[in-house]
Amino acid sequence: MTVDTTLTGGDRLHTLLPAALRRADAETGGAVRALLDLMAEQIAVVDADIEQLGENWFIETCAPWAIPYIGDLLGVRGVHQVTGAVATTGRAWVANTLRFRCRKGTRAMLEQLARDTTGWPAKAVEFFELLSTTQHVNHPRPRRPASADLRRADALELVGGPFDSFAHTADIRAIAGEQGWFNIPHIGLFLWPIGSYWLERVTPRPADPDDGRYRVDPLGADRPLFVRPAGESGIEHVAQEENMPGLLRRRPLYVELEERRTALPTGRAPAGRFFGADPVFRVYAAKEATDTLEAVPEERLHVCDLSTWRRPAEAGHVLVDPVLGRVSFRDRPHRVRVSHAYGAAGDLGAGSYSRRDSLEAVLDRPVDWQAGVRAPEPGDPPEPGILHPDLATAVAAWNAWQDTHPGTFGVITVMDNHRYTDPLTDGAGIRVGAGGKLAVVAAQWPSTPVAGGPPGKEERRPGRIEPVGLRPCVAGPLEVTGTAAAGTGPGELLIDGLLLDGELRVKPSASGGLGRLAIRDSSLVPSAGGLRVEAGNPELTVEVHRSITGPISLPGMVRQLRVSDAVVQAAGDRALDAPGTDVTIDRSTVLGETVARKLFASDTLFTADVQIERGQAGCVRFSYVPQGSHTPRRYRCQPDTATQAAPPPLDEVVSSRLVPRFLSTEFGHFGYAYPAPDSPDELLTGAEHGVEIGAFGAVQRPQRLANLTRALEEYLPFGLEAAPLIVTPRSQQ
């Protein structure tokens, strides 16, 4: 008997049965077929486990649970498993162990060790090389003069950081933080927790008036551009500025572009640090509506200070200020796009990071309808009914679809980094009927070959999306209306990966309201309104996960609000106003006052007063709650735990010291809601698993640093002293 090997699971087992038995089973309801499907599921599990057994022999392919066992064979122990923005399971540490031991004590090895154990970009600096000394005549060091050369303007910008090249007087204090660097036995291991995220072809925000001047940030703010880190060749490579996710500086970019312009007539291309195969930014422009977007040649890019707006002297040339994130043309093009990198402290809010794992739980049923949204470009093949030029058109298509197909699951994929200004209110907003579900997702919708079709024929299959590399911006308020009648099962709406520059409003209809609203990996600009749910949605459950929102206002009766791994910021006083709602908050930061009926909170940082109506129900665990708040019972919360251990009057001193501090509370800043380096240790390690309290607990900074400290015990040469030094980008504005 011939078996079709292309079949899988229950289909393949079913073909092995005699035809008569298959017919009899079909006539009696298919009980045998159902049994074979269950058997096929378990067979697939066993097959996968057998396959993984072979993979577990190798550190490159083994399962995460096997890493400590392989490491134990090499004497590598105590690896903290770290997840979050840059996960590190210890795989690289174990894989490089033999190479580390062969190069024990070298600078390049310590640099790679810091990178492998923390998961952050790292640079090692031997501070004895930067000491100002009296040089011996037999050992001159012309590159290390005792006095600073004030003509080296580029080097002067780097003083006091990991790329400092000037000589310093000795500092005999222990190395820690910003002190004790320059001494003979001291080594600094600089770490970059602020990451760099790349975005392709972002639509910049025109200045006022719209005359060819732009801000790269789609919200219209002056935001610095970040380095797009270049890869390193190997363990022997010593990291340079172009390898680290720091702020772009004007001077080195200006010098490199000038060198390229000078070399252009000779036909040679100088080696570039920032403008190589993967430039740190790229500007695209289309002069007319019918023109395609073309990249501006690098020889026509000019880096300069645009704090005072000005224009290029020649047509076709472009001025760029990477510090302010500004772009200026001589004549206004019809369309402009900018590819660049922005900075953020982790995978939080709308961003270009991968959201594949997060969306797997969302696509929990077959997709019945899908539409794509992409700003049209000349030459794009038309796909009517599939691709729409704006978000409003796609929403209107969904509303029309569900009128004739109630209870279905639809997906709208926003497929670029454009800024959409379509009105989505007053009848043009989203409607979700009984049993219906709509997901508005920032993702690519790739074309795939048609099964059994002719070569070259492709189609877009519903449900196949790639949620990575995108951060589209939706300007203006967005209204959502649930139209399910009472007792019919209200619908659901998911928003994933969007940057919403406006208020998100949930409105009831005459027949009913919405059943579930999930905001995942998105940003609702705090100053633009946040989330407001109007009365008339009693069955609504609101979920906010790994997102940034403005104030959440639930004035009516809402079933439940769940917030996890998120930042909620007030526009005025209240960040969370839910007097009739049960609220659950995990691993989040609330920048403003909180009012709710019941509260269940864990690992959460409240920066302002918390007032809960029913204090006898719920609990608050491992959180920071300001004094004077009225909450349910607390367990190991700060500053309560610290003040109880301190006798009066020291308890007041401890309480005044335990105050949250952030790099910035301005939305859009690369250090938004991220703990400042001088934050109290009780807050940096006070969460349940020894991580920091708040939205960035998933970064697991204490565990990363503990991995490095433990590894240095083996690899640091005797007599030397090393310390991890956290790098905070410094703006040059």
C-alpha cells in the first residue's frame, strides 16, 4: 500500500486503515478518526522529544533546561536565567568557556565575558592606561600625554565615558559608580542597558509650517537618534563607539561624510564607521506624487546643528541633526521617510522588537477575515479588498464585513511605519458585534506561494503575520463601540504594536457594550488622553500588557482591569481612576494617583497616593506604596518594611530616602520610567524574585550583574579589581 508522506498527524494514520473500515467509521460518526487524531498528537510529542534528545548533546542547540547541566561538566555554575529585552540563558557563557580560559585576563576576553553573562553590550577599559604619569625616556608614550589637547574636539566630547582617551590623575578610592576609576589595578566593565531599536522608513512629522522641515519622531518632539550597532568580528575584537547602542554625535558623522565627499572624485570609498553597508540612518524622498521614494546619496547628506532651523545651500541636499532628530530640505518633497534607530530601556510599549510569542496566544482561533494597511507607493500592484491605503478604509471594511458575518474573527495588519491621520470617531470608529473579535496589529503580512498553483503565483493567507520591525503611529482619538445585545456574548478588541497619539474611547451602543479590550505592546501617549471607558460597558474586561498608557479612566461599572508589565502615567493627578472596578496590577509602574474599588498588586511601583474603597479585600505584595495611602493588607512593601526595621527618628530618614527616581518621566525619552542609577537598593531588588520593583522588573538587572560578578571570580587576574559600570546616554542638547 502506498502512503502519502506529505500527510501528517491523524490524516496519515487514517490512511493506514483499510478503506472499508474508514467508510464504516465515517458512517458512524468518525469515532475512530477522533481517536487517531488524539494518538497523533501524543506521537508528535514523543517524536519531538526524541529529536530534542539529540539536540541536547550540544550547547548551541540544547533546550534551556540542559544548559546548567552542560555547564556543570565544564565547572560553570550559578547561571541566573534572564529573560526580557535581551535574554541571556547562559548559553553563550557556557559555549565560550574554553575560549575564555585560553584568554583568561585579557581585555577582549573580559569584554566578551561581560556581554555573555549580562546579555548587554559591553566594553572593558583598563584604567591604568589612562593614568597621567611621568614617562621614562626609554619608554615614551606619545599617545598618552599628561595634559589634554584642547584641539581634539571629538575626543573632548567623550571625556568621562567608556571611550575617554585622555590621561587622568590617580584616584585611590574603590571603583564603583563614577568614582575610583583611574588606578593601576582597576578595570571598568561598561554596560549598556539602554538598547537601540531600528525602524525602517518612518514618516517624520512636518514642522509648522510644512515647508520641508521635519522632526523624525512621529509625535513631533526633538528626539535623539541612536547608533545602529555594527557587529563585532570575534572574541578578540575590542568594542568601539560604532559597536555600542549609544547616542549619535554630530562631529564624527560630519567628519565621515566629509571624507566620503572628498574621496568621491578619486573613485575610492573610505572605510566607514557609521556609513557602511548598514548606515546609522538613511533619508528617502520623492519630489512628486508620481515619483518613487529614493534614498538620498550619502554624499548629499550634511550633519549639522539644527537647533536653529536652516536649509541646505544646494537643491537635492539634506541637512540632518542626529542630536535633535531633525531633517531639513531646501524644497519641500512630496513624501519623506527616514530609517533610523531609537533608544529604549526594554521591550515595553510600541516598538520594533519581535512580538511573535506574545501574539501566539492572540491568534487562538482561525482568522475569518484579514485586511492590510499600507501607505501606497507608485508602482505597487493593486490588491483591492486586501490592502487598504489608510486605517479608516480598513476599519470601514471590517464594519461592513461583520454586519453580514457576525461572530467572526478579523485581523487588520498595519504594515509600515507611517503616521495615519484618518478620523476614527463619530461613526467611523471600530464596531465589534456579538461574538466577534478584531485584532488591529502592527505586522507584516507576507505573500506566500499558492499551494498547487503555478510557479510565481502568491497569495496573502489570513493569519500569517510577522510582528517585528514596525511601530506605526495613529494620530487622533480612536473610538470603539460594542454592539452586542444583552445576553448574546459581547465582542473583543485587541490592539497590538500601535503608537496611538490620541485618546482611546470605549463607547456603548443602544443595544450593549464591549466584552474585552486588550492593549498589548502598544503606547497610548499620556499627554494625548490615554484610555477612557464610558458607562454602559458592565461586561467589559480591560487588559493592559507590556504597554505604556496615559491615564486610565473607568468612571462606570467595569468588570475588571488587569495591568501587567506596563507603565500608566497621569496627565494631571490621577493615573488610574476606577472607583467601581476590581483592579489587578503586576510588575508595573503607576506614575500618578490610583483610585479603585479593590486592588490586587504585586511588584508594582506607585509614585503617588493610592486610595482603595474596599480595604478588607485584596492585597499588595512586594510593592512601593507612598505613606498615607489606604490599601488592602500589605506584605513586604516599601517603605513600610524598611521603616519598621529602623528605630525612631531614623524611620523618617529612611522613608525620605526611599523615593523612586527615574532617568526620565517624559514619554518618548530613551530612559522613560527606567530607574535612575542612584535609586535605592530596596527598590532595585525589592520585588518578589529579587528584581526591581516596577515595569522594568522583567529586565532583571540584579541577576545580570550577579552573573557577571560570579564569573569575574574565575577570570579576573589576581590583584586586579573590576566593577560593572552602567552607561546612561548623555544628551548633547
